[in-house]
Amino acid sequence: VNRLSAVQEHKMIVKALAAGVSEAKLAAALNLDIKSIRNKKNMLAGVCQGAIDLLKDKIMSPSVFRLLKQMKPM
């Protein structure tokens, strides 16, 4: 099983949506609900780019990014 990091998954979803794939088709293809697709699309909004670069290849829960949005940069 090849696991994607949360950042890689976010980039994949954003790229597919930018290419014109609808959220409904993407949700059906990935066997997810549309709300989950929207959450993954907006996951990195408000997170410092330095933190994203550090965590881009790490496997972790997307809930970590919710906590990072509440933090301020150094």
C-alpha cells in the first residue's frame, strides 16, 4: 500500500479541481464525501509555508493542520 502524506493529497486534490474535475466526480472516484474533499482542499489555508515545507513528506493526521492554523509564525 502506497500512502500519501496529507500535503501530497491536498496538492493532488487542488490540481484535479484546477483541471476542471468537479468535486462530486472527485468524491465518487476517491470514495469520499464532498465535505471531505472540501476539507482537504482548504487544509493548508492559513498554515505557514515553512511548516508546510517541513511536513510535506510526513505521514500524519490532517487534524494536525487544524492546530497549526491556530499557531502564529515565530
